[in-house]
Amino acid sequence: MCGILFSLSRNESSIDSNEWNQLLELNKKRGKFVCPDSQQLKTIHIDNFSLQFYSTVLHLRGSSVVPQPIEESGNILCWNGEIFGGIYVEHGQNDTQVLMSHLTKADSQEAILSIFSRIEGPYAFVFWQAATKKLWFGRDCLGRRSLLMHRQSDLLLLSSVGLVNEAWEELAANGIYCVDMTKEGSDNIQLFSWSQTDLPLLPFPRLNTTLPQHLKTVDNPQLAPAIDEQQEQIVVDFIHVLSESVKSRVADIPHLNARVAILFSGGIDCTVLAALADRFLPASEAIDLLNVAFENPRTTMVKNRTNKKKNQPEEQRPVYDTPDRITGRASLEELKSIAPDRCWNFVEIDVPYSEAMEHRQHIIDLMFPLDTVMDLSIAMAFWFASRGKGITHIGTILCDGKKQPYHSQARVLLSGLGADEQLGGYSRHREAFRHGSWERLIQEVFFFFRK
């Protein structure tokens, strides 16, 4: 993942050099590889202000690495994102170059806003428009790329990774921000909100809250309702849209033995993504299935204590045979049955309790300003999974095969995170439906989107 670091200061001495160097190191280490594919620092001076642009690049699109920050006609762009639609990018082209070309041609404020509103895909960016002396920055409307902000007198800092202190805050994904350098001060920040009615800033329509006539309520879960043609078409359309999304994500990755990995718990969401990825990758390429299991001494101790009270033997199940490991193995067999010619690398990532505690504080620092127990649980699973270090089994028999160390080199990791929120998969959705039928369920889903 690319890293962005930017500073706007009245003079460079207003930046704490120790803090700046820490931010440089944090942005260099974004992604699983030791060094970024490219890194550069550009500095310009506008009147009494100094602007520093720093980018690290993880190459994901196009035939060659495009160093950042990218500069054209005095304009400077730091880009951490991917364009899957809205702006045409040919196969093999680098989307950073395409975006920069569009931005350079933009001759008005409305043109800049229109470009970012059309982009279909995740992004965070910092863009300097030389002709107007305006600094633009922001994130996509769903906030799928990190960008944090630190503001103080005569200083504005933006970074993909911040330092853990109260001065840093997550940049709200509520629109595009602009600093007009023809006006006084770095605190002159204007927000162009996604919700403005005079600009079509959202790349998709508002969530539909109108109930269709064909919805059915099933009181007895043992009785499967009849599916009519309209409902069948909805399923077909959904699979088509999801398939095109996966295709866009996996179709143009720099070639490696296993270019794509799935964060794989064995649940239906990640298993469907794996099956769809199989459709669009060459049959000769492997797909890595990254399955994380954490040692939990407390759980083992409680089970053994309970068994002792019942005069039963201590728990003999392997420490890492967690529910996700068991469902992961079962889902792997399903994938093998539908795609037997594909090499599925089921990577068992076992995390001892001591190792989890060793890296815990570092992960907390990385996920700042998020700070809930659920945030930490998800972040730790993602962090260890994304390293891709585990073991695989040689041979066709999963549990009896010989084990060997494995380090995934995949640059693109697919995750089913968010499927439950979008499709009503949590128990809170079931409760909302039980208490208020479809209207209440739609309200619950809409609440997530508004967050």
C-alpha cells in the first residue's frame, strides 16, 4: 500500500525533525515488503510557505513502477488509490499517470471536484495545483484509504500513518478539502462536502430505502420459499456485479507466482471471493488462502479446568484448531471440488500468544486513532495475515501431508470484511427484522452506511 506524507509550514523549522523522521519511517514500512518500490521527497516554496511532498509506492497497476510524487506542469500529486471505473484506464496503464493527466487539464474548481467524484475505487490523495496555488486533499466517500491530519499554528501535516497523540485525527471522508494559498495561513481549509446538491460528488446513488413489492417473510426456516423469476434475476445481477468487482481487482496485477491472496476464515464471504477470483486468474497461477489462528491460553485453561471437574481428560485438540481453522479447511475442500486444477495454497498462520503480545502495541499504534477492542481484534488478524508467513502442506491430504514454511508474495489481498454490514448478516439485523420487519432492517443497514 502506498504511503503519503505532506507538510505545509511557514518555515521548515516549525516541523519537529524527530517527528518528521518517525513519519518518514512509518510510511516507508507500509505494506508487507521491506522496502517500497519507489520513494521520493519534493519540496517547493510558495511565498513564505514551504510545502513538502513525500510518497512511497507499492506497485499494483500498470506495466512499470511510476515514482511518486508525480509532477507535471508544476502540479504535484501524491496518490494512494486505485481507479476501477469512472475514469478510463487502459489495460497496462498506470492509473496515477492517467489521473495526473486529467488533473493537469482541469481548468476550474468544478473540474477538479468532478474528477474525484467520478472515480470508482478507494483512494487518498494530496494534489498541488500550481496555476491556482491551491492544495487539494481528501479520501473517497467510504474512507477506504487512510489519511490523518495534524493542525497547529503555521503547520499542517497529512500522513497515511500518524503518531499516537491527541494532535493527530483521522481526516473525515465527508468530501474534498482545499487550501487556497493566495489567502493567509494553513488554517484556511475549505470543505466541499459530498452532500452538496449543486455538485454530483457521489459516484453512486443514495441507498434505496423504498420497499419493493416482491419481498417475502419466512416464518418457518425449515420451509424454503419459492423463488420467482424477479428474485432469480436479482441474484444473477448481484453475482454479476460482484464478479466484475473481483475481476477489476485481480486483472492487472504485476505478475508473480501467486499474485492474489484471500484473507480466509472459511466463511461464505471469503469463500465466494476465492471462487470468483478463480474465474479471472490464469489456471496456472496459485491463489493463497491466508488462515490465521491465535493461541488462547485462557480458553485452553478454562476447558481443561471444566474437564477436570467432570473427570474428563484434558483437551487434546491442537492449540490452533480454532473455529476459523476448521471452517477454513472445510471450505478449502469445497474450492478444490469446483476448481480442482487450481493450486490452492492453504497457508496456516499460527500466532503464539507471546508473539501476539510482542506486536500488540505496534499494531495499536498503526490502527490509531481507532481504539476499540473490536478494532484491535480485526487489526491483529489483518496484520498477521497480511505478513503471509505460515506453513502449507505438501501433498493432497491436508492434515497428513508434510508441512513446509511458506511466505506469500501476493500484493493484493481480498477480504470479505463489510459483507455482513451490507447484506444484513449480523444478529442485530435479525433482531431489527424481528421487531420491525423490512422497514426496521433497512433502517439498521442505512445506519451503517451513514457512519
